[in-house]
Amino acid sequence: MPADSPLYLSLADRLAGLAASGSLRPGARLPSVRALSEQHGVSISTAVQAYRTLEDRGVIEARPKSGFFVRRPRALPPVPATTRPPTRPVTVEVKGIADAVLDLVGEPGYISFGAAAGAPSLYANERIRRALARSAQRHVDSLGRYATSMGVPELRQAISRRAMNMGCGLDHRNVVVTNGCTESVTLCLRAVTQPGDVIAIESPTYFGFLRAMQALGLRAVEIPMEPRRGMSLEALELALDTQQIKAVVAVPTVSNPMGSVMPTASKKRLAELLEHRGVALIEDVICNELAPTEESRRAVRSFDRSGNVMLCGSFGKTLAPGLRGVGWVEAGRWSAEVASLKRSFTGGGSSVVEWAVAELLDHGGYDQGLRQLRRHFAEQVRTARQIIGGAFPNGTRVTDPSGGFVLWVELPRSVDAIELYRRCLAQGIIVVPGPLFTTSTRYRNCLRLNAGASWTPEREAALRLVGRLATEISLEA
Ligand SMILES: Cc1ncc(COP(=O)(O)O)c(C=O)c1O
């Protein structure tokens, strides 16, 4: 819970947690407003606001003249079925509307469910500011020099130490610091492909990969995703048998947009499958540290013995979104090519920032921050699923992610997500329509919603309004 969260929201979240864990049973009577205010040492109006918030979320109900009761849980919406993308490769062309949507996702002035990030107050902003100031002070000479293109050794070492948490032993000399995970993935694609080559990707996939593939003139074959377990290995195997696939790009742990985590046995099988065929895996581990258990944080790379897995990460999801410009790649047997491509395309980053990030990873309370983020995001997502269950049209399905903070919402087929995006925009609300996550014409009735920002009454009302607008569209169809 962020430090500046209003008191009534903290109280509402605490009570919601008790209801979710079963400590407060469905149908149980809650203390009166006066008793609640006395028990928790808050004012009457704070207690009233906390109960109102829980009523709005559908966690409790007021019964006239009887008081407040824990609601019998409304069935939460079911999780979507495994996706069924087309099996033929297509040249990647990013949808026309994508630029407009992406330019807006981080704009202030909107209630945004767009950018996949937590609320600014969740991150250790003051610690980061101090680390940056200390780094500039300590390394003032470096401001007058060009950085080395591979990144400062301290950061490369810190990254290889952290990779141990994903089961990976990386030689820090092969770690290249990049301009974010997008650059890491792009460098890997450049190292292993020529224009026209076919890449297997998850479907739906993170739209940034599609942009990189379009820029490189690549073709994509989309592989079905099971919302909890990730990419279908049977479908991938079939694609590998029938097409000349140069590489696979995947987020096996806390995928975007589905939030799936591939089971450990499947991660192992994926590593073996690709090693056997000599096909590169570009593994994005940007959200691994947000997965709930040590086991689930394990990377596919930890099972690879042949240097076939190129590992890509950054710190925008775990340290602070504003540090998204610091990423890294360890490209296995393509390490030399990737280092050379890094020299060719972007030279180097900012050493002062890299030293600060190294300090934050090693000594800056990073692990404690991660534990807080995991807890907070799980609570945020639970609330979002409850609101969606109560306010979205019948027939809506929503993922139940195993970590992270984005939700993939499948609306009834009659709801056109681009029309819904436009209507939301007119109300000052940003959502990301499903077609941005595919090269195909699929997911026209889907949305990605970021639930990472803290809930306020305005945000909750905005999410309910998205549901009402979706219902309106479904009734017009
Ligand atoms: C799976 C995934 N990979 C990469 C990125 C982009 O990373 P960066 O901002 O470090 O370039 C994102 C951002 O949302 C993402 O979700």
C-alpha cells in the first residue's frame, strides 16, 4: 500500500483482504459504522467511506435497518479459453491506430488503464533520487567522458548476480547494458534474422515486439496462449515442424498481456525443444521478479546448455518506470554479435545512471521493494477482477494473472474494442484495444487493462464506466 493512500482506502483494503481470505465469512455481519471507527481509531466519516468503497467493489452490502454484511461472492468472470490465432506466418504490420493509442497511454489528464506500470508512489523514488545524486557526485569526472558501450562493470556484475534468482549463472562479461528491454529484444532479432524470416511469437503478444519485427521486415507466426500456462508447446512444435522458424520471442514468466507463467516442466521442455532444433529463444524476463514464488521466477534459460537462449531484461517494471532506459541482454552464443550490434547502433548509455542502478540492485532495498510490489499488485488485480465481475457485460471473461498487473479482458463478441476505446477516450479514460496485440484480425473484442495504479474512487468509477460503455455497445449490436 503506498504511503499516501487515504486512510479509508487502507481500511477498505484491509477489510477486503479479510473477506478474500475467508476470515470474514460471506454473510457475516460487520461492525456498525460507530464500532468500526472505534475499533480502528478512525473518524466516523472515514469508516463510512471505507464501507462505501467496499459496497462499490461488491465486497459488502448494506441491508436496510440491519447494517453491513459481507456479500456472498458474485461469481468472478471466467478466464478466457486458449487463443486460436491463424497458423500461417504473415509480414508484421502494426495497426494504424497503434501510434495514437501508444502516444496517449502515459499522458497526464486521463484516467489511464493503458501503460503497463504501477502507480508512481509505489516505487522507491527518494532512494532512487539519492542513488542518482550520489552517483553523479562520486563519478563527476565521468560526466565529461563517453561511456563504454557495454555498460559499467558494476552494473553488469549486479545483473548477473540478480539473474541467479531466475536460476541463471551469467558471465557478467557477456552482459550488455542496453537502452531498455526493447533494445535488448531488437538487438537479438537483428543478430539471428534477415528480413523476411519467420519468428514465432505468443498470441496475444506485447505490441513492442510487433513494432520491432515490423522495423526489421520480419514475418510472424502466432502461437496459441493458454491464459494460465502460456504458450502452447504442442502448437509451437507443430509450427517448428512445418515452417522454417528462425527464432521464438516469448515472455514465459508473467507474460504481457495475459500474465501467464509457464509451468517449470514446460520451461524445461521448451529449452530442450529449441536446443534440439537449434532455434534461438529470445526470452524476455522483464517481469520474472514479479512472479509469486521462487520456482515460478525461474527462466527457461536456466535449463539451456547450448547458449541457445538470449536473455533480455530491464528495470522499468521492478525498480521504477522512469528507469526504463536501463536494460540488459545476455545473448548466449550470439553474445559477440549482439555486443557488436550494440556498438553499431547506440554506442553506450549513461554511466552515472548505470552506477546508480547497480547500487540500487545491490544495496537499495530492491528485494524488499519487490515483495511490496508483488503484494500490492495481487491486491490491485483482485479488486479489478471484482469490479469487472460486477460492471462488465454478461459473457465477459478476464485473466487471473500469476503476477504482474495487467489483465486481458475478453468481451462478448458484439463489443468492438476499438469503438470502446474511442468511447472511453471521449470520457477521458484510456484502455488498450486487443487488435494491438496481434498481426491478425483477432482480439477485436478484447482489451488490456493495467491494474497497477492504486485504486481511488475515481479510478474505480472509471473502470465501472468502461463496463457500462461496453454494455451499451453490446446492446446496440
Ligand atoms: C514484456 C515486455 N517486454 C518489454 C517491455 C519494454 O521494456 P523497456 O521499457 O525496458 O524497453 C515491456 C513494457 O511494457 C513489456 O511488457
